Amino acid sequence: MRGDPDNGVPVAIARVRGAFCPQCPGSDTAGEMFERSERFMRRAAVLSETGLREVLARACQKTRLMAPVRRGKTSFDFEWIDDPDAVQMDYVRTVLPPKKAFLPVREMLLEFARGAQQAAAPLLDDAPFVLFGVHPCDLTAINQLDWAMGKRHGVADPHYVARRSAALIVGIDCMPDEYCFCTSVDSSDAREGADLFLTPIDAGYLVEVLTDRGEQPLAESGDGRDATPEEEAAPRAHGAEKKRRVTTRIESELEALPDLLERRYGAEVFEETAARCYSCGTCTNVCPTCFCFDVGDEVDLLLASGTRERRYDSCQFLDFAVVAGGHNFRGERVDRVRHRWFRKFVYLLREHGAPFCVGCGRCSKFCTAEIGLVDVLNSVLAEAKEEAVR
């Protein structure tokens, strides 16, 4: 049983930072599900590197902590940790996004038993935890998932909501590499979704307090002090330098993407890309906004009890779109390849008001066939613009 068929409901497109678009159906403008952080900080403080490590050490003692750690020589990943010294502050991207804190790769949904009284017990994980070290692009992705898993179609996923409501999120700013294109999708300076947000400065870290929940870690720290006006300006200067370093860009305004892509539905570049693609699903598995899943039951040999598990699925898999009767309405690889770009920049952009791509660069960086999402998109856009002037 697979989750989330496409629903290309046309709505007014509004460029937004964060997931909850006032113009879109099912928006959460009142923030009734989660405490929404403000766009600008309530107050600013400064923590030294040592002070920040002490805050993380207390988090490890009091609750669960998920943070970026080194994985091998050059890779990073978000993991549950108990050693604050393992936390990596300076990284470009992790392999899997922090989405895994709320939507794990595999998770048990419920246990069931047959008998005189049949019973099924949902397994909800609502234990508090800290998610540390989330970059602005991934904060944007979490906001997108809040809509997709919490509000879309008026149905909230209880497993996602339980974890999301239990999380204290600490964001941290970053610098891009050649794969990043956050400036093209309005995610480079996101704060929404975070309770605290850190910017590296000479004295350690400028800490922006964005929610009431974010006040507590600072209150427990004996190292923090109020930021000076010059230090409070650090995020703006850091953000400007980050934008200056971004070299990969989408050659179109976001609002124009759906019409331009639909004009070139049969673009040759999709065929060329499909010829290179392995349909391995790496791009969707590392994507911070993809939320399609498969659900399966495991039953014991006596058929008396069992469990139901959810796991990541991919629209790039050959059997993803197989329906009853055996028909596969995206059986050709080119159809699956095209669908990925249309899913990100047409269907969900129209439905939600923002693209379901945050410019993190994971899909391009980790693609086994070295397919660049922006390269393909810009090739299609160039064809559409050329056709328009003929």
C-alpha cells in the first residue's frame, strides 16, 4: 500500500518562505499544530564554542539528541548521539536529511493481534528530543513536511505529528558548495521551524532565540551573554556572503516554472536524462522534502499477531506506479524521470504555493549517474523560452 497519489489542485501561487501559505488550502497560519518560530529573532545572545558544547552535553543527559556527525572521511549524517564532542558544526550537507527525525527510513506503525478480541495498538514516539545543527534549506524542508504530513488534504499523520511536536530544533547557518542553489528557491536565510538559530562569529556563535521553547537551553547556560549591536548584525553579513558564493542557479522565477515546464512536457532532455538514470531512487531517498512511502504487514507463522511497517518509497522505482490489474502508468523510465521534475516544480508548487525543492543539492551530489537537477531544469527552461519567441 503506497502513500500519496499526486493531486495537482490548481491554487494561486504565492512565493513563501516556510510551508504554511496563507493563500493555500489547509494552511496553518495560526500555528495550532506546532509552535511556529518568528521570522526575526526575539532576542540575541552569544555562546562560546565551549559553552555550546556544554549545552549539548546537558541535552544528552536530559533528553535525546540528534545531530550531524562525521561518517567516514568526507560524509556527514544526522544520528542519535550521546557524545557532544562528536557533533559537527561546520559541514555543507549530510547524506540523509534531518527529515529522518520525524519520518524515519523505516518505522513500526502499529502492532496487531487476532483472537476473541482483535486489537491494534499504534506505536507513537512522542518522547522529547533536540534536533541540532539544521541548515536553513533543511528548515525549509521541515516546514514543507509539516504541511504535507500534517495538513495536506485535511489529514494529519499521527506518527509524524507526535515526533514533530516533541522536537526542539536548533538551526545553524552554513556556506554553500557548487551543488547548492538555495538562493533560487528562497531557502538561504530561512528561520521558520527553528527554536534557536546559530550563526558562527569570532566569539563563538550568535544565538537567535525564536520561540519560548528556545529560551530554556540558554537560561540553563552559564556561558551566554547578550549580543552587542555589531554581533546582532552578523547573520545579515553571513547571509550576504553565502548568497555571493552560490554559483548554481535556476534560470527562471519560481512562479513561471509550472507553465514553462508544461510547455515542454515532451522535451528531449527528459529522454536524454532517462538514458543515463539507473532508477535507483538515490535522489528521492536523500531528498529532504520527498514523503512518499510504502506500508507492509509482517504476520507471524500462526497468523495470530503482526506488525505494520512504513518505509521510504521512490517514484523512480519501476513498480512504484503499478496499480490493480497490473497496469503501470509510469512504466517507462522517461515518465518516471519527468515526473520527478514535475512533482517538485509543477504539481506541488501549484497546490502548495512553493516548490518542493529547497536547493540543498543532495540529489545532484549523490546521484550515481551524476545527473544535476538544476542542469536538467535549466535545459528544459531554455527550450521553453526559445519556443516562446519563435
